[in-house]
Amino acid sequence: MNYINTTQAAQLLEVSSDEVRRFLREKRLFAKKSEGNKGDYFIHSVDVVRLRELKKLYLQPQDVTQPDMMWVSSACKYLIERLQALSYSPSAVIGLLYGGICPASFISAYLRIPLYLLYTEHYVGKDVLENVTIPSKLPFSLDINETKLLVVDDISDTGETLTAVQKLLQREGYFDTKFVTLHKNVKSIFDPDVYVTITDEWITYPWEKENA
């Protein structure tokens, strides 16, 4: 594993070594004593990068067009709460590749229900394809009478992808379904059952950033 000492951690965090030691005392960072350099510590680089990102989030103003992973996590919890308020208990989650993978995984893990992935494509970057790419058949087979499906995507932008998915599910006999998204575009032709916020801007999610 990639451990670094307090001097290297200080350089990454742009603080003094004494400040790093304060973080250790306050348990904002965790470390193990170095055997080769008495009095120094080994700190895992992942923990240091996490603290650096938290520092960045705290100091920089929030950009609603670039939600961070903390926002995504809170948004997924909100979606779950809204579903519970609707008394809807899905038995399986369908995450739409690729934008829906992260929120679908979170919701699936939280609810402890199976996750299935469905490949769809409607954009290449910011360019809209003429037609939605979607399978002709579902890549899974579940008991139609016993299954409640929850379809998850990051955004209902034009709404055409979710419309196509709904038609595919209904064609396969799955009618007890609900759709949730993190965002809904004001121009979307599809109205998700639950979404977190509505927007008229292009949203860049953490998994889409070049340096994520």
C-alpha cells in the first residue's frame, strides 16, 4: 500500500508538518508509527487525498452544475426516503449504463436488493445521437408477478432514454416499476417518479470529470 510520511502529507495538503500532526491528534487523519524514522508516521495517501478534497470542498463555492460525491450520496438517500414515503419497496434495481451505475449501486447496496445493469446510449460527450441505443431484450429474467423494479439514472435530460427503457420493460411484461434520477431537465419528455432537483443546465457528474 502507498504510505507517505508527514512531510509528504504536508506537501499534498499545503500545510505544515505540525498541522499534519494536529490532524493526526484530532483523528482527521490516521497513521501508524514509522519503524525506520523514529517519531515520524506513515499515513496512507488515500486518506490524505480525501482530506485534501474535503478541504477543497469547504473552501470553494458549490457549483450546482458539478455535484460532488457527497452530494450524490445525500441525493441517493433522499431518493430512498421518497420511495419509502410512497410505500414502494422494489425487489431489484436497474442501473442504466453508464450514468446510472453509481447512484444505482448506492441504492442497491443500501436497500440490500439485487442490481442489474442495462446498457443504453443517447449521448457521445454532449452530442445527442439520433436514436437511443438500447437492447432488444432485457439481459435478465425475473418473475414478472413478484418483481418490482426500480430504474435509476443520473439525469432525465431529453427523457428519450427513460421512455425507451419504460417501453422495453412493459414489452417484457414488467409494469410494476418506478423511475428515479438525480436530476430532471426542464425540457425532459419523461417525468421520473422521483428526482432530486430540476435543472436547465448541463450537469457534469464526478464520474464524468477527466481528473476524477
